[in-house]
Amino acid sequence: MLLTVKHTTRYIFADQVTHGLQRLRLKPKSTHGQEVVEWNMTLAGAAPQASYEDQHMNHVDLVSIEPGVPEVVVTCEGTVRTVDNNGVVGPNFGLMPLWCFLRPTKLTRPGTKVRQLLAGIEADRTDMLGYLHTLCRVIGEQVEYVPGTTDAHTTAEQALAAGKGVCQDHAHIFIAAGRMLDVPMRYVGGYLRMDDRVEQEAGHGWAEAHVPGLGWVGFDVSNAICPDERYIRVATGCDYSEAAPVTGIAMGAGETRLDVHLSVDENRVGMQQQQSGSGGTQAQGG
């Protein structure tokens, strides 16, 4: 599938910024299951300072906010070719050993609610892949998807206790529970082409578990599926805080308002042109 993305993030400041730096994790990388055909980022009110790969091998752009600007606008546009690998990403590569993904974080530290969740699941833990599918389903049943009820600082325990949250909360609960089973877990931030709309209010988040014999396997609790060709992986981390699209500081900004516009759609024309030029046919996902 050929997917096109346009993602505009606007930060509007109440006061004049005296100094500011932002880390942008907004550029996907070509990896197992996806190929970045084209990706461009433009800045207004900020200037690029450096680009690097972080500890999770995410592409990071460090930008400085121009003093005195009323707002910063970051616009990303691109095209990514994806295939359906049944959620399987593959072996662990990079700087982070698997044991790093077993450590609890502030957002994923398990407590009474996560322990009760696991105690109530009747499934064979010797079949870890099957057990994780059951865990995914149970979390979705116990935590209703309700936008606006949580924020970026809500923990897995808090969302599970409230019984409602968003994709980030679903992923954090899944991660917290999986680590209690000694399964390496990580958070994934990216994009999802929805079946019923093009315009969206935010990006998407899900989790990946490292399963023996398969490597990293994705689980989207909010949609009760493993990621397919509709998904674009952008950044990973031990939790959302390490994969957040934008983090940083803005000194003197006062109250800051965030405005996000996002569209994710299938580029059928581009795919047809590629097929015509190659004389081939599009492969079907397994």
C-alpha cells in the first residue's frame, strides 16, 4: 500500500519566547515492512540545529525556537510504501539490548490493577503469542476508548483504574502487563490510515512485544489487531515519553496552545502508476 501523510503541528505562545529547543521525532525510517519513498519537513518560527539517531535509532531533528516568535509550525509531508507482515517486525537490532525493554518506567510501572488484570486471564502462558492476543483483547474490553479522558502523563495503572483512555493508555497497560511476564515490550508511535476518515486529530500509538522465534510483534489494543499495511512506524521507546513526536522547552512562552492537523490516505494513483511502469502486480499481504 502507498500511503501519503500530511502532518502539521502548530504551537501558539501566549508570551514571547526567549529561548527554546525542541526534539522532533517525526520522520519515519525505511525498515521491515515499510519503505519511505519521500519525506519533507518545513519549519516556521524555528531553525534546524542538528539531526541524529537516539538510543532507539529513531531519527531526531533538534530545532531552536526563534526568540520572540508568536508560534512555531512544523509541517511534514511524505509518502511511505507498506506491506502486511501480520504485525511481525523481526529481530532486535540497535543499541538497546532486550533487557532494557523489561524495566518498568514511570508510565508503565505495574501495580495492583495490572496484577489483578493478569490474575484474571485464563490462557496458556506456554503459548506466549496466543496469550498476548488474549491480553490484548481483555485490555480492550476493560478499558473503553474515550478521547480526552487522559493525557501524556497518565500511567497504565491510572488508566486501568479509570476504565477508559486512548491508544497510548492501551499500549502502556499492555506493556506493563507483558513486562510482568518477562516479555520485552516497547511503545510505538506512528500513523494509521483509518477506514472511515482521512482527517485525524492525532497520530496513533501501539505496542510491540518480543516473542521467541518471531522477534518484535506489534499489537494495537485499541483496534484489537496486529498492525498491517495501514500502519506507518515512526518512533519507538520504552514508553510514550521516549517516542513522543515533539518534546522540549520554551522559556518565557507562558501558556502554550497546541493545534494539530493530520491526514493519512492511500495514494491509489501513485500505486497504479508504479504498477503500470513496472508491469507487475501488487503483492497481497499475508
